[in-house]
Amino acid sequence: MKEALFEAASGLAGGGIPIGAVLVRGSEVIGWGYNRQVQQNDPVLHAEIDCFRNAGRIGRYADTVLYSTLMPCYLCAGAVVLFGVPKVVVGESRNFAGARDFLLEHGVEAIDLDLPECHEMMAGFVAGHGALWNEDIGEL
């Protein structure tokens, strides 16, 4: 989760939404990313999608774990299910409940660590950038 938090901070420092993700196989990070919607003017470049893109075509995902600072939305949860990632570990879901039920219904283990550092980073962003956050989650 430390690496996912680093990615989230990188996104925030670049003027974007502070959500980060890493894909891990064994003890090796094989993919990493952060939400680049603002930076790339791309509505689907969420942290998890950026992470999968950076991992490249790895063939098999059954032995991977996705770490994300925030519970994935339906777009990202759909990618998790499509690729067969068996476990998602998130930093928090108080700021955004995401698609936890969807993940669970599709056999994905979803673990919410409820980390204060993840919650505080996201809560601070939402408080200061409400319009951008609402655009991100489709609530404009």
C-alpha cells in the first residue's frame, strides 16, 4: 500500500486526483499508476486502469493482488473481474464506497484497510476540489 500511496501523492502533485494503484505478483510490483484523468484529459484513465496499462500484457492475473488507495469504481472493478485478479486491497472506502459488492459478487476478495492516511488525503482533496471530484465519480 505504501507504493500505491506514493502513486496517489504523485497524482496530486501533478494537479490530479490523488488515487494510486499497484499490481503485485508475489513480492514484486509489476504495475503501478495513478489517476491521470486531469493530466491526460482522459475520462477513463483511472489509477487502476493506468496500473494495468503500465503492467502491460502479463497473460495471467490469477496470482496477482491489486492495491488501490480507494475502493475501485465500477469501471475499474470491471477490469479486475475481466482480468481475473482474485484480490483487491484498498486503503479506504469512506470517501467513496465504489463497487465492493460487484467485486464480491464476482468472487474477488476485497479487503478494506481503512487507513487514516488514505482517508485523509482523499477527504482533503474532495473538500478542496468538489467539482472535480463530482465529475470523476459522475455526480455533476
